[in-house]
Amino acid sequence: MNYSNSKSNPIYIDIILFIVRLFIGFAMISHGFSKLQMLFNDGQIQFFDFLGLGPKITLILTIFGEFVCSIFLILGLFSRVALGFLIFTMLIAGFVVHGADLFEKRELSLIYLSVYLLLMTFGAGKISVDYMIEKRKRANDW
């Protein structure tokens, strides 16, 4: 049996990309939503201050990455731009915020980072708004 066969049914690849986008997007939204609630609480914000921007600005940027960009990822809208923000957020979480922690503490952010890098490489697939927009552009070029 040849296990190095690179031929795959494209529809399966698009279905898998869609399922991964949905799962990873909704999983990350749960992290972003808890931070969104933290932002709207009346108490003082205790959050990692990246590059001296202040904890509130850093929290807002993290919410944008984890919550808003995850919605874009689920829809497959501006996928690669959203993935850029998500990759940056997970790089900071995994290597800066939890850089001195044990691997168990950094593991989740590194898993997210790995999946985001794969999605950045392969794209959102045909089951996405990005694909519909591209398809419409190509049809209008004729």
C-alpha cells in the first residue's frame, strides 16, 4: 500500500478545512468571550501589558484577535488576515506571556498556533465566503 500518495479528493479537503475552521473558531471564541466580559466588568483590568501599551489596550487587541477574528475565521471571510492576527496573538501567548511557564501552561496556545499555521498555508477552502467572493470576481471578469 502506498502511504505517500498525495492525491486526495478535493471535496474531502474542503470539508475538513471547514470543520477545522468551525471547531477552532468556536473554541477560540470561548477564550475571547471571557476576555470580553473582563473588559466590561467594573473592576480594574489586570492583563498582560505588551510593549507598554497598557493593560486595557492590550486586552482590547487580544479580544479583537480571539473573538472578532475567530468570527471571521468561522465564516471564512478575510481568512488569511484574521489568521495573521490569531497567529500573532498565539505567538505572544505561547512565547511571551507563558514563555517562562511549564509546557502544560503553554501547550494550548501552541496547539492553536499550529492549527492557525496550517489554515494559513491551506486557506479557508471552497466552503467559505472568501471563495464565494473570489468566484464572483472571476465571473465578473468575463
